[in-house]
Amino acid sequence: MGFPLPDSPHACVVSLPTWEAVIGYEESDPAVVGKMRSGYPRFFLHPITASYLEGLEGEHAGKGERLMAYSSLAAAQRAASFVRQRTGLSGRVIDSEVPLLAVPEGGYQAARDYWRHTGELISSRQAEDLQRGVVADCSQVAGFRCSLAQVMGVREQDAFFFESGMAAIFALYRAVTARRPGLKTLQLCFPYVDALKVQEHFGAGVDFVNSPRGDVLDESLSAIRQGVYAAVFCEVPSNPLLHTVNLPAVAEACRESRTPLLVDDTVCSHLNIDALSHADAVSTSLTKWVSGVGDVLAGAVRLNHSSPLAEELRRVFDDEVPDGSRLYPRDAEVLAANAADFELRVNECNNNGRAVAEFLHDHPAVAQVWYPSLIDRVEYEALQRPGAGFGGLMSFTLKLPERTPELYKAMRFSKGPSLGTDYSLLCPYALLAHYTEIPWANECGVATELLRLSVGREPVEDLLTRLDGALAVAEK
């Protein structure tokens, strides 16, 4: 079956093998959730972290209160404000060994939602060390920043590292909206769920343009030139529909009004596309292709040193991230080791991804495939590096969508969230990311039955054999 799943106690290993199991997970069915030992850390408290917090509740939580821990005192204070805004309940920020927020039971879900949306969390390695009374060795932080900046292809002073990909996006969001308070942001193309939630729940709101093409794109560009927005956000390509906006045109409009352009390049990675030369800053979830193992959360912000906003943004991030990294030292160490395979991982997944996408595109049971060589190819190739590929992520639907649950069950792949791992990962994207808003996702072109496949480094013949065998259940 190719590359093995990670065996680290800090790995996020999730198996939702059937359609019914996915629905059970979303509906918190004890028959499903009760069997889960771990989950994606922003959505599911890691057992080590949960155990650490439970140990603190007796010391810090009052009657009827629950605790959450955050990566900084400022994050805990922001979480308290978020809980109050969402529920009307006040929490207590506790400046402990890690910053804590004690909230009434009725505010606990909102405290968890802040953790999920912003990614300003503590890692399981940090929780483990705190439980054991181990003091982190911070002496290598500068060295990790230097080595990871090299991996990301930028100067050290232009690279900032965060405890998660969403924490990187949220830091950018706070930085750019503070410049123009009261103005909305603009989101181009259907984005990853929490990238949009951040813009909806914090600040002045967001205008979302699902399909920025033709006249719709022209209208957006005109609004950008007029300085209507605090910033413009987009993912290149987008997740899960792999659309690529006309980034050079957007960048030109942003430059005219000095509107920050923030791009996320997680889906295909900076080895395949150059988004940074067009953007003012680029965010990346290092959890994905850079790590490739599924045992560490991390994110990055890279600044475009040629941007007219570079010095302004660098001052903000030097203050936000004084040493250039908010990664817990043990997480940084693991990430740096995992990144040794980054270039090889991306190259192999490029080759496998294109072969799998072409196989699916030609298969009689498949209705549509979303992949950068098949969707918005001209726009993608305008950003593609010489000799690079189209990535390892794709989505597809069946001609007989009612057979999708049967196909999902038959697929012999790891089944769960995330992407960019050495092993292939399959998920029913709308169910996992948009279960409470499926009609809206459908309106945006994300079908309930859409399957997203992150192709790994297994032998391509093995991948195609597995797909061919499973797709037999979906044929007429």
C-alpha cells in the first residue's frame, strides 16, 4: 500500500472509512466519535493536550467553568473577546505557564471555535512537556528559522513561522485590517473553510466572489482600484476546486490603490508556482507538503521584499513574532527534519498527481475532475515555475453521484482530512468542511458528493490499480 502512516503519538491519524462514519463524526455520534483516538488538531483536541487541560481544570477552573489554552496571552485575550461577542458570556484570562481562558460551560464551544478558526493553539508536544515538567530548549530557534527560510526560498528576515497555517493567515488578516479599520476584505475564489470564517467573524466582514472571471472579475478589479477593501485574499489554486484567479491582473489593481494582496499557496506549494512575486505576502500551511508526514502543525508567512508594503509589514511581524518563529521548539525540530524530503515529495506527487488526474478524467464513471492542468490552466501556467508540475491535489465527482458513498467505501486509501502527505488521503470534502452549510457549498459549486484526493508517493501503478478497482462500483 506504499508509504506507511506515521507512528508518532503526536501524529494526526484519522480513519473515517465509510460515508456513514463521516456523517456520524459530523453529528457527534458516540458510536463514531467514541472510537476516535485522534483527529485534526484544530478540530479535535489531541489526547495529550486534552489530558493536560483536564489536569489544569482542578487548579484554575471554578464551578461550572471549562479551560482552553492558547499560544500567547494576546491570543487568550482575543479568544475571551470572541466568546463574549458570540455568547455574551465573560471568561477569565489566566497568565499561567501557558495562557489559559476559563469560560462558563455555555461559552466553551465558542472558545473551541476560536481555537479552530485562528489556529492559535498549543501543540501536543508542548502539552506533553508541560505535563512532564520539561523546559523547552529555545537555543535553536534562530537556527530553525534560518533552515526553514531556505526551504521556503526566501531571506530569513522575510520568513515568519507560526503554530499552524491558520495562525499565519490570521496574523496576516489582523495586520492588514488594522491598516484600514472599518473596511471589508475581498475573498476571490472559494477558499478553505476557516480562511473565510476568519474574515466573516473578525473585523468588518468580507465580500466573497466565488467565480472571479469575465465581467465579475472586472467589477472586482475596479472596486480594488478604488480602494474599497482593506485587503484582498485568495488561494492559488483554490481548495477544493483548484481554480486559479488571474493573479497578475489582481496584483496590478492592488498596487494602484496600495491594497495588500495576500495569497495562500498551500495547495500546490511554492515549488510549483511563484505567487510571492505578485503578492505582498504569502501564507502556507507547512503541515501539508513541507512536512508531508502528518505529525506536526505549522504555518509560514513570507514577505515579498520588493513590495512597497514590505517594510511596513515587516515591522508588524517583527513585533508579532519577535524571534521570527512562534513554533514550539520540538515542533520546529520535527518540521525541519520532515522538510528534508520536501522537494522529492513534491516532484513525486506532481508526477503521480497528473497521472491520476488524467486517469480519472478519462474514466467512464467520472463526471468531472478539478486539477490545475484541467481547470484554469492558462492562469495557473502564468504562475508556474519552469519545469514544475501541477501538484498532487484534485477533486472529482461521478456521473452517478448516488453511488459516491459506495465508491468511497470501496476506495483503498487512507480516509480523513488534510493533504500533502507521503501517503494518499481521500475525503468527502463538503461533508467534512461544510456539513452545516451544504446548500451554500452546493451553490458555490462544491457538490455534496465531491471527493477530494491528495495523491501521495506510492508507486503510480498501485494508485491506478486501486482506483480502477474501486471505480467498478460506480460504472453504469
